[in-house]
Amino acid sequence: MSSEASKKYIVHPGGKVTGKVRVPGDKSISHRSIMLGSLAEGTTEVTGFLEGEDALATLAVFRGMGVDIIGPDKGKVTIHGVGMHGLKAPTSSLNLGNSGTSMRLLSGLLAGQGFDVTMTGDKSLSSRPMKRVTDPLALMGAKIDTTDGKPPLTLHKTSSLKAIHYDLPMASAQVKSCLLLAGLYAEGKTSVTEPAPTRDHTERMLEGMGYQVEKEGSTVSLVGGGKLTATNIDVPADISSATFFMVAAAIAPGSDITLEHVGVNPTRIGVINILQEMGANITLTNEKVTGGEPVADIRIQYAPLKGIRIPEDQVPLAIDEFPALFIAAACAEGQTVLTGAEELRVKESDRIQVMADGLTTLGIDAKPTEDGIVINGGVIGSGEVDSHSDHRIAMSFAIAGLQAGGSIQINDCANVATSFPGFVDLANKVGLQIEEIDG
């Protein structure tokens, strides 16, 4: 992972965003393409792969387990699958950098392998909770050592896993996917019931590779012992990355931007629903399905925003997009209230507290609560904020510059490369004014 922890952004005030752009590929789908492509029989061709540090960490660890992977080259990756039981014991621990998705999903996938393996991460990942996956995996018979419930994780060889039914205590696609991946290696039917819909990229890709997945209401299940067949995967542009430009256009008068070939999976469009309820002018065109995933071009034209009480049923559908949505709330007329989002406190940073601190520094009335935040729209000023090494925090405060009264300095921005390589160049191309400084 990047060592440039002192990278800073200086964002100059004003401007608008215009044009047509395609943001990098979807991180969630990029991770899964490597994982499932490696376990498939045959050769999987991936296009649109996100060449960010998180997805590259996933790619590197599968190479470390003996999978022949060619690329990435301009988003193209070729994976020569080794089959469900073809992974080899790595010669050293698997370093997943900043990627919580990689570690949680791999906990399930590696729990069923015939070798011991240790997974490590950077300082941020080493502080993130893993009991939410290790506890249910233990019920399946996995043997996992943690450090007080946090990484590093060591998974020990087990003779077999047993299928379970698990009721998720909170909506989490990562936990659901972890258990389904473990279920591939379990005896019997593994099923997971979620309290609210979460992203279903794992289920869609499993089905695309010929593995039967059953869905009934809020429960998804599969039977272990099957096989995956290689396929071609077209990774759409990441709606989480597109969100920064959606919000940018929504807050800056005169903006009109089109984001091309964006994944609009129904379990991911909370950000669109929330912005539209706030009054944003958003239209979807060129809608189609590619590789089992719906995509569309998203056009956003400036319109005044109003504060709302965010519906709790939208929270799991927009969980990664809230830092940017908090900037929209700061620019809206009236009060925005978020509840039911305690998950935000255990992301790459405590996103509720960090965003509240930064908004307060910039002159916005933002009060954190246990499971959300209350933001009263106002006038964004200038100042110095800290991203706490969180890529989404850094990019969110960058777009705030469009409505700021003066320059904003954002500290600790190196991790933007984990999800959005080239963010500053693309942002400046469409109308923002960001200087990137290596301190």
C-alpha cells in the first residue's frame, strides 16, 4: 500500500462540473471477479477491472496461492482458474493492505481450504472488527485465531465445514458473502437471512458461473460441493466513485455531468434515491444488463437541494456513499437527519465522527449521534480537515470546495488510490480545482 501518508489536497473554491466521464470500475465486482475467477474451471476474462490498491491486493494474494493471472492491462485481466480445490498454501502471510472487503470475504473462502494461512493488513485494517465474520464461521467449524477480534487473522486447516443457517444481526453484504463463500465448501445447505437488502454481487456472479443460488424473501442459500465455470466479466463503473461527481453536480450551480456505464444494481442505488428525494435532477439513460449487472448512464444537472430525514430502508443501499451525501446535506436548505447507520462507525474510519468534525471545522452545524448524524444546511467556509487515511472522506471534502468560501486543505489523502486511482486528474478535468501535494 502507499507509503505517502502525508499526501495532501488543497481545494480551491468555486466552479462547476460539466462533461461526460467514466469513473473507474466497481471495486466490489473487481474483488469478486478475482476470487471466483480463481476458483472457476477454465479461463475468465475480465474487462473494466479497477486498478486501485484494494483490488490489486486481492489479485496479489491469489497469485500468492498459485493462480496464474495476467494483467491488469488497461482494465483487462485474464485469470486461469484452478478449480474449487486448486489453491496452494502461500509461502508467507497474505497482506491485504487497506481492504476490509478482501479480508472478510477471504475469511469465508479460505476457511474451507486444506492449509493454514494468515491474513494481515495496514494500520487501518488492523483496527477493524472481524468477529462479525469469525463468529459465524466458527459455528461452521472453522478454526480462526484473531487479535482481540481484529486482524491479523490465522485460519487453520479443517477437515470439513458444516452448513448453517445464519440470521445477520445487521445488514452486511460482506458478512453475507463471507458465509456464502464458506458454504461452497460446507456439507449441506448454507443459508443467510438479512434484515435489509444488501448488495448482491456475490450471488449474481456465482449464478453467472453456473452455481445454483436460491433466493426466497430475505434469505439466500446454496449447497456446498458444486463447481464454478469460467466466464467473461465486464465490470461496470463504480457507483460509489460516481457518487462524488453526482454530489458535485447537485451542489454547484451550472453543473451538468453525465457518468457513463455506471453499475445501477438495485442493491446499490440508495445514493440516487436519496439525492432525488433531496431534489436532485438525475436521469438514467442507455440502461442495459451486462454480465448479469444492470448499468446505465447517469446525468446530473444542478437543482437546489433540501434537507430530509433519510429513510432507514435506504441506508444499506448507500452505506459507502454517506460521506459524500453529508456534503450534499451541508449544502441543502434545512435539516438532514440520518439514523440506523451505526455501521459507518467501523469503516476505514469512524465516518460519522470524522465527517462531523470536518464539517464543523468548515462552519457547518453537524451533530453526530450514536447511529447517524444531524446536519443543518449552511455555508461551507474554509479550513483544514483530516481524512484519517479514509479515501471516501478525502474525496468528499474535495468536492465540498465547489461551494466553499475559501480554500480547504485535506490531510492524509494517500489512500484515495485504494478505490479511485486518478481521482484528482479526473476531478480537475470536469471543473474542480484540486492541488495534490506530497508532504
